[in-house]
Amino acid sequence: MFNKLKQFKDLRDQAKEMQSKLAEENITTSSNGVELTMNGNLEITNVNVGSDLLDPSKKEKLEKAFKDAHSDALKKMQRVMAMKMKEMGGLPNIPGLS
């Protein structure tokens, strides 16, 4: 039982290390005049909107550009996260937790 607790603690420590390394990652994407930056915690840290999109008549275009930029940033960050996890050896296969 103590061996399983040690394995669980090791797994938790490895996950915390992975989370802190991923939090350092940032990606920036743009779509139709909207530039968006996302960190490894999947938080949007910066949004830059082109002044031409601030016209009320372009509201729908701005909304679509923002959704597209967010979707692109999310996909790219998920790829970065998967690669970082792979580089770090992934999570170990612990019997009883799989």
C-alpha cells in the first residue's frame, strides 16, 4: 500500500512539474484582424483588434474573427502541450490507476 502511495505522490509531483512547464508556453494567432495570445493554462493573455473592425457595422465579422483566432490558438496550444508531455516522458503507467 505504501508503494502505491509513493507512486501516487510521484505522479502528482510529475503532473505539477508538467503543469508549470506548460504554463510558460505562449502562442499567438491571428484571424481577419484579430490577434490573440494564449498561455499554456489555456488563458487568453492578450487580444489585439484591428481598428477597422471596431466599426459597429462589422460586429459579426469581429465576432467570427475572434472565435476563429481562439479556436486556432486552442488547437495550437493543445499540440504544444502534447509535444511537451511527450518530451517529458508522458505520465507513467501506474497499475490500479489506469
